[in-house]
Amino acid sequence: MAKATVTDFRVDEADRVQGACASRADFSALKADFPVLSRTVHGRRVVYLDSASSAQRPQSVLDAMDAYYQTTHANVHRGVYAMAEEADRLYEAARVAVGRFIGAPDPAHEVVFTKNATEAINLVAATWARANLRRGDVVLLTDMEHHANIVPWLMLAEEHGIVLRWIAVDDEYRLDLSDLDHLVDGVKLVACTTMSNVLGTITPFSRIAEAAHRAGALVLADGAQSVPHLPTDVGQLGCDFLAFSAHKMLGPTGIGVLWGRRELLEEMPPFLGGGGMIRDVRHDGFTANVLPWKFEAGTPPIAEAVGFGAAVSYLERVGLAAIRAHEVELTAYALGTLAERFGDDIRVFGPSGTAERGGVLSLAYRDVHPHDLAQVLDQAGVCVRAGHHCAKPLMRRLGVTATARASLYLYNDESDVDALADALAEAGSLFG
């Protein structure tokens, strides 16, 4: 199977066709791998369209975690008995699997398990940034950022006087990079999402990273929305740090990743203190452990790491290029269906072209409040998220306080989109 191009995280049409290793029928069959999708809600089959918030888990992930607890559980990096050593091997094998999934050159040392992407970004802010940024230094963000990639920097601005600069969103729901070289001038760090969790916009990340590096800045990628959906290679992406979460990519909650270039991680001070992250402790000080355990204080999420590794294996069996191709096709179908059935009554925020967006559909439907809309859709078994999606600055830019967001993943198909449209029609009849 040909690997899709990941430059700027965009997959062009040729790659889309070449990368389609699974047919539409194959993707429809994937539903059977996810037990929760066989249940009903309010007497209707569940139509899960909230994967941008948290994805569902296939049976293989559930089985891997069950097997770990039933046959192997022991704390890691502490015991010398057989079962503890088995737990060590499973935990570290998961780290290497996740690292290879993102093209990490040295996964055994560069992949740090965190609680989630939010903690990964906070780790960079609390360690690298505190050690290297001084009052007046500039961090460049974008209007598309999730609060997880805003608040840590606001906290640092308040505490240490760093300055935040912002890349605006244009009227086509893209980042305005018309003056990129000026924007990165004098910047110490660029912290940017790779895909908007509200607009679905795939950002031209490699272009931003190249400009940032020319200006002498480091680059942090918030990959929470893109890593589950697009082929990822940290080298091609051009980032220095990458943060993402397992629960958005078929894995369990409670575990995420900070990937960083080894030389940067080596220089950074520890994040949290405690057992596991030290080599020696004295009355007058301590010596930190080597990578990656320097950043993993206390008992880590062991079963969750095992599940994370199983999730990565599942995604690799399906193929990220094929997943991307499926989502492009399904997103096009959704945009066309909603436009055909609802015309000007519905507004979908985000780029119109599927090549530059993921399967996130943030909706405004007539003048129905998104929370009311989500509750009515729920009565039809359709699960969408309503709210500001932890992106209040972007909501203000869009001129709304909230949207209803339907988000697609590999287990969705056209029948799910049709169910969404039918439920919207029911809502339209209800609200008049």
C-alpha cells in the first residue's frame, strides 16, 4: 500500500486513491468490532458522532486490557519476579509501538506517557518554557487553539511575563499566513494545532514549522485531532514536540503522549517529582532518572498503555491512509447531504474542500440553540457534542457562543450521516 503524503498534513487526491486499501463495505463492517455501537438509546440504534471528543474502543483493545489485568498485572520498573517483568515488557513495548506509529526516530527514549494531550502541553510549558523563556519572550499561538494549548501559556504570561502573539483565522476558516515571516520574527516557541477541533481545518503545519525554525523558534504540535485520522511522521511534520491522547484514537482514557526530540528532553528539568523519576535521593537533593522515566513520576497507567498499544495495532491494520480516504469520502457525503436537505437553514463552519479538512462538522441550524439541538438528536440516538468545544477565542471569532458538532471516524458510514440528517429534520419539525 502506498503511504499518503503528509506534507502539511494534507493528503492529495492521488494519495487518497492509492491509499484506499479498504473499500466502503470494509469500513461499514468495522462497526462490528466496536461493541458499544450495537446498543440502542431511547429505542433507536446509537449513531456515535462525537469521536472528536472521545472515540469508541474496538474489542481488541478491551481484550488486551482485560488480559493484562487477568494474567499479568504488577507494578512496572520495580519488581524482579516474572509477572512484574512481563508487565515491564508490555508497558515498554506499548511505548515503542506508539512511537513507531508517529515515526519517532528513538521511540524508547523520546515517547513520554502522560495523562493526556493537555498534560503533555502543560509539561512543555512547566519545564522547557520555564527553563528557557524570560520576561518579554514571545510564544506564537493561533485563533484555532483548544484551551489546552492556550491556558498553559496564559498562566506563563501571568507568572513570568511572556508575551503571546496570535495567528488569525480568515473568512475561509484557514489560518491567515499572509505575513507569516513577520509573525514568527522574534518568537521563541510556536504552539499550534495540526487540525482544528471546531472547524476541522488541517493547518499547513510544515510551512509554519519551517518559518519558525528559520526564525530560531521551536515548534510544538497539538496533534490531538490529527494523529487519530492522518498518517503522522514527526520528521516530515517538522515539529520539536508533539502532544496527543489515546482516547481519541480508539485507546483508553487516562493516557497520552508527549513526543520530543531527545536532545530537548534531555535538557529539560523533570515535571513531577516522586518514585520512578529518580536515580538517587539524598537529604540535600536528588538525581533524575534517564529518559523517558524522568517525566513519569509514580505508578504509570500500565493497563492503559497496553490498551494504547492495541489501539495503535488496530489502526495500523486498517491503515491510516485508508482511514483518511474513507473520512474524506464520508465528509464529502455529509456536506452534500446537509446542503441538499437543509440549504440555507444550516451552516457548517469550516473549509468547503475536503482535502483541507477532517471529518468535523460544527453546525448552526436555523436559530435552534446547539444544546437544544443536541438533546433532540439524542432522542433519535444520534450523539453529537454541543458547546464551545474548549475553544472560546475561536467561538468569538466565529461570532457564536456554541455549535453542535458531529464528528466522523472510521466506524461511521453513510447510514450514520443519513441518521443525522433525519434527526435534524425531526428537530426542524419540532422547533418549527
